[in-house]
Amino acid sequence: MESLDFEGKTIDEAIEKACTEFNVPREKLNIEIITDGSSGFLGLGSKKAKIKAGMMSFDMTIDTPAKQPQKSVQTKPAAHADVPQETKTESITEETIAIKAKIILEGILLRMKLDCPVTIEETSDAIILNIKGDGSGLLIGKRGQNLDAIQYIVNKSISKYADTRKMIIVDTEEYRKRREDSLVALAAKLAEKVKKTKKALTVGHMNAHDRRIIHLALQNEESLTTKSRGEGEFRKIVIMPVKKGGAWKTP
């Protein structure tokens, strides 16, 4: 898909328009900043921010081992029995899915010219691929956008092999854990501010995973409630006091 130009009062506003146009979150877009926005003096001489955006593309041809798991085998009919042969389809195990996901991730890293080993960890609801030895932050990106993009590609690629219920999580240097801890701390800080001011507070754009962390962190706060607002993948969270005989105040 070709790149398109977008304008807004700020870079973020222009990016939001691009996300809406392509119907994808911002980490799945290639974004080139053409000009920064300027408010001018007293509103005079203001300039709009302008970007060029297009869908992020990757070479999805990933090398796989020569030996592939046998998908189907023929069973022999019983002796002297006039019955048709049956075809049995072997189920692809979670272990096989994890190995395939690891191979795909290693192929992506190879194309990024990163020589980093990948280990597999499995939980009851997720397959975690840990990338070892990268301390540069290149794989993580701003607010984990690079890591999220790589994770999306791995999940999309593995879906061609099997329909697994487990989410495949790509992590490096325990970023996911550190990010969760920082979001929980942020939620607690903002909750105290809402309790003190008795006014609703809006948290900036977050992806679905980060929003879920905020919601769960505050779910036991009896005097507060949370909700998501906006469109697309990067919606906002509103933290507000629970109504008691009247409407809560907006900022």
C-alpha cells in the first residue's frame, strides 16, 4: 500500500489521522515526519504538522528446517476387511507451535542484523519468546512499539500453521515486566490524584494490553471507576470518581 500525506495541529494528531485512515495502530505504520507543527505568535503564522505514512512491510519468507512435521499418515486397512482407508491428521502440538514461532522470530532478527539468542518459556495461556543479549533498546522502541510490531508479525505468521489459543509474547531484557510495573505505579499515582481532586482524569493513548493493566490495577478501588474512550487500537483511559448522588466532574 502506498504512503499518504497527513496533516494536523501536532505530529500526534497527524499520526492519529493516519491510524484511522489505515485502520491500524501506529506501531504498524512507517511514519516520516515532513514538518513539525507551529502555533505561531498569538495564533498568527501557525503551521500544521505534516507526515507521510504507509503500512509497515516485512519480508515474510522465513527459512524453516528441512524436516517438517508430518501432517497426515495413511492407516492400513485390517486384513480381509472391505473398508476404505482412513486419513489421520496429526495435531500440531503447542511445543511445535513454540518452535515454529522461535524460528520465525530468529529469521526476523537475522534480517535486522541482530545476533541474539531466543529462548522459549510457556505458561498456561502464553508462549513467551525471550530475546537475550540486546541492551541497545533498538528492539524495544518508544513505549515498546518496535517490540509490539515484531510480536504482531510473529503471531500473524504462526496463524498460518495453526489456530492456537495461546498468545505469543515477544520480550527482551524483561521489558514487559518493567513496563507492567511502571503502569501499575502510574495507575496508583493517578488514582490518588482523582481521589484528591474529585475530578476525572484522562490517560494518554495506550494499546489494548497497557489499558488492560491500568483497568486491572484499579479494579478493586471502590471509590473509582475506569473506562476506555476513543477509536482504534490506541484509545484513552478515563479514571473517574464513582458517582454518589451526582455527576462526577470533568477536567
